Amino acid sequence: MTEEATSEAPTCGPEETGSEPAQAPPAEPSRDGAASELTRSLTPPEPASQAPAPTAPAAPAATKAAPPSEDVPSAPLLLAVEDVSDSSVTVSWEPPERLGRLGLQGYVLELCREGASEWVPVNARPVMVTQQTVRNLALGDKFFLRVAAVSSAGAGPPAVLEQPVHIQQIIEPPKIRVPRHLRQTYIRQVGETVNLQIPFQGSPKPQASWTHDGHALDVQRVNVRTGDQDSILFIRSAQRSDSGCYELTVRLEGLEAKAAIDILVIEKPGPPSSIRLLDVWGCNAALEWTPPQDTGNTELLGYTVQKADRKTGQWFTVLERYHPTTCTISDLIVGNAYSFRVFSENQCGLSATAATTKELARIQKADIVAKPKGFVERDFSEAPSFTQPLADHTSTPGYSTQLFCSVRASPKPKIIWMKNNMDIQGDPKYRALSEQGVCTLEIRKPSPFDSGVYTCKAVNVLGEASVDCRLEVKGKASATH
């Protein structure tokens, strides 16, 4: 199994060719001879003016000329660089083929900076590892490495890296991470703010720039602030002219990443350009209009058609989000005259104004009215009387319940609801309805407190009548029995 050692870069100046060779600190008596022999064999004195060749510095001539000894190990095998960062380098090797008769004491890794002629030991004493990391290196350092196996008889020939090691800053390619909600068209209304924060990655800090539809940003309207990890695009009050494709480009050392964000600024549409009444027949009226000239910078969701009769002047919606530009309004009341208007609608809502018909649609009465002879008009006036009384009722807490009864009277009576003889009109907990003689009281989410006797009273000018019932709202404990 490969072992690893970590060493700091030698601080003695390898670049200073005139300095004395670095010596390993004294070790055990059995290793003093090996360390001295290592220094003499791997670091012979050389002239200070001699510069190293572009390739790895050659081994000393004395080492090459010395005949191989069976006591000295051979050169380590497969010396290679495993990893290079911006402050360290890791190299590994394999044990030599021949360990020598005296056995292996370890390995010594040496460093020679480019432009120097001196090899400096990285580790002062031999270490029994086949992988070593040299740390605390400076950016821009360029140097050669070699390793030699050491026995008690001395150091064997070194294995030298063929190419120098260059410590450079690690470049992380730029990358843009667009948030999920910006991967589709980003829609804002006129006057709202636009605040986009786009994260990016890259080391060292990349340069970020923005364009709008391929052109430079209008600095009078758009503000950009770029940090180490994100870029923010800000528009204080968006206008329709701010719509378009905004592209963020992040560049670093010839590499770049791009991201496009589509922004759409919209507002309410204008009303239909024109409207006219095509025809009126029976209880029907046909309308036609033309689309608005301004759709608000987005597609229309449809049209809203309303009608108003001349008597009340109140507008009622007939059609909503209606897509065609023609329609027929039916079920108009005979004898009334109607006006019609049409709104345009988009994502922002209805247009501020509507297109309104100039002429009225008059629903005419029939020309011939049949009236039988001898018809005697009958008086249908009568005092209130209940045709269907209230029924006792049991309810569950939290579930709305309704009480029903039916009354007949002419003229139409006034309906009064009471609980325990107390008028409950105007209480928001109750909602009373009366339609075609059917009287309904809705009790919203009753509680046991709402139990009691409920009375419905009908009153007109001819008299009054009332019916009552008992409502019981059972609690949770009672409901289980």
C-alpha cells in the first residue's frame, strides 16, 4: 500500500547558486554516514556561473562515473506527478528494482528551481514512503524534482522528472446558475421594480457584463451591481421599452458562460376600437366590435360583455373572457331598452374604459294583445299563511345547517327570523333568503350555543303568521353516544 509524506518547500534559497549545499540535520549514529554520503553524491559543488539546461539538471558526473555497487540501491521507478495545486505538488514513485545488500533506509526527495544549479533536499532524513506532498509553494514557482533511494552505504542514482513542475493559480471555469423562476419569461407590470439576482461561479473572480437585445444597457434606466458570486440587474420603475432579452456573460481567462433572461413588461389593454348594434329581434340583440389597438404588450384573455336597461341604469355582466368579436344577447325583457358595453382583458385585468353602443336596443311588445270579453279581475290579496312549517332539526358543530318553510301571501310579506323570541336580523352568523315563497335561514358553522327555538314570522298589510322549530346542536361528547 502506498504511503504518503507531507513536507514544506525548502526555505533555503535554491536560486542562490553560490550558497552551501543544504545538510540534513544529524540523525541517529547509524544514519550519519548515509546522510553525509547522500549530500556528497547528490549535491556536488558546481561553478556559480553555470546555468541549468531547459530540461532536468543532469546528475553529477561523479555519480554517473561511479561503478554500480551492490551495497547501493538502484534508482526508484516510475517517478510521476500525482497532483498540482496553487500551493503544493504531490509526486509518487515505485521502489527500485535492487535494494542493495545492506537494505533500504528510505528515500530523499530533492528540488532544484529553474535557473538554479543546486539541488536542495525537501526532507532532511530519508523517509520510507513512496508518495510525498511538497506544500507552501508560491505562485509562479517552476522547479525540477528528483528522488533517490538511500541505504547505509549511501544514496543510489536518482530518478528525475523529465519536465519541470509549474505552480499556477487553479482556474475554475465560469458557470452561471439561473434561478428556476427566471428560466421562463419574467413578467412585470408597468411601474413595478425589476430586481434580478443571478449567481455565478468561477475562480479567480470572473468579469460579468449585460446586454439588452444584443446592445449595451441604458445606464439611465438600468443599474447593475456585480459581486464575487452574483450579478444584480435592477430597474426602479419598469416601462414597456424595458421588455426584451437580457443576456449575462461571465468571462475568465478566455472562457465564458452565458445566460439569457426574457423580461416582459405589460399593462392593461385599451378598449375595443369600435362597437355597433347589428340587429334586434324578439328578445335578442346582436353585437359586433373590433379588437383594441393596444393589447398592453401581451395577448388578450378575451372580452367582457355587459348590459344595462334604461330604467335602472345598472350594468350586469353577460359574458366573461369571451374570445370572438361578435355575440348574441338573449333573454331580454319585452318593453325595455338596453345599452351594451365591452371591455378588453389581459393578464393585468380589464381595460380602464369600455366601448359602449350609441343606440339603444328596444325590445318591442307584440302588436296584437288578446283580451277576452267579460273578464272579471279577481282580488288575490290574502294574509300570510304557512304552507310548509319549520321542522325540528339536529345539527353537528362546525357544519352549516339550514331551516326551511313556505309561506303564501299577497302582497309579498316581510319575513322576520327570531331565535328565542329575539330578532336575529343583521347578525353575520345568519343568512336569510326568501324566493317565491320559500324562506330559508342558513346558520353558519353552529355551536352548541346556537341551540334553541327559531321562529319565522311573515307580515303584510292584511295580517301576520309565524311558525317555529327547535334546533339542537350536539357537542362532540354527545355525538359519540
